[in-house]
Amino acid sequence: MRCRPSAVVVVTPYQYRNQTTSSTPPQTSHHYEPKNLNNDVKINIKDQVKIISLGQGIVNVLLSRPNKLNSLDIPMFEAIAEAASRLRDDTELNKDLRVVIISGEGRAFCSGLDAKGVALSGPKSSLNALLKRPSAYGDNEGIGNLAQDVCYLWRKLPVPVIAVLHGYCFGGGLQIACGADMRYSTPDCKLSIMESRWGLIPDVSHYIFTSVFLAVLFSAKYDDP
């Protein structure tokens, strides 16, 4: 059963750290770095995305391009879409699945499009890969392209999907977060959609989740990169 989408819940470090010596929250910069939990890495997709079992039906989809702040080049787009489609279709992966958590390795959740990486892949071939419809990752009823499916495919999973945001969540990264059912953020996480400056609608599926996007817009502090 899918849950009702929420906006952004801001979580301070004090709320998720076990404090035993003092009742006073520690003075911190509220900068969160995901820890290496040495869990079972079931699948490593293109060395860009890891599917990690945390036990008890909980799976972590870890965006793993930390040297580029998990920005989106073509292999990253493909790896995210493949992770979502595998969790949807692979009976070994989704057996007893209860919840999916999307997070980013390193200093950011996702800093948006890697324009240089996409350009180096060849502008024409990159556009074809992103805009070809339907993409190779949708189901039999899929009509979205690759750029849209990295967001929309999370809504096809039969379990709740939670996006955990920290550092930077820009552009396509914020739209991926909008594809989740819930979003949890550190207080210092910076969020931005540059297209809004010019009244444009970024076509990475968030327009499908307009109510979610507006809820995020009005419940979170946005900073331009």
C-alpha cells in the first residue's frame, strides 16, 4: 500500500544521535555525512548507484558519485532508472521489501545535471538518450523518457520510498526527491530549481507531482546555487 506523499521533514543531528551525557543539544554545523555501514551491497550499477540491504525489508539506494556531488550524467541517469526498475521487477530484490530509502554518498544528495559530463558524452547522443520515448526502463505501460523515469519510476514501487537529503539537492536531484513518498532533510541542506527563475517547468516528471512540489517549495528554505 502506498502512503500519502509528504513535503519535507527537517531532522537535526540531535534528533537522530543517541545523547546519553546531556539533555542540551550539542552545538554543531548541522552538516551530515552518511556513514559507511558495511552492509550487504546486493547490486552495484555502473559504479554509480548501489542497492544495499539494511535488513528487515529495508533497502538503501545509494547515489554513489561523491567526487561529482552525485550529479547526473548519462550513466547516472541510467543507473538510477535501472535501480528503480530492478526493485520493481526483480523478485529476489523485492521479496519481503518493506521500504526503500534513497540517499547520496559524500557531501550531497544530488547536485543536479552534470552539464559538462553530458556534453562530453556528445550533445546529440545525450539528448537522444534522455528524450527517447519510451525509455528502456518503464514497464509495459511506460511512456516516459529516461529523464522523467528517474523520478517517476519510484512511484511504481508497491512500498513507501523515502528520500534522505543533505548537503545539496539541486535541479534533477530535487525532482528525484519529489518522486519519493517522503523527504527527510538536514537543516543545512540547500535546495534549488533554477528553471523557476524564468517561469519554466523542468520536465523531469515533477510536474506530475505538482502538489508535492508546491508542498516542498513552501515548507523548505531554498537557496540558489
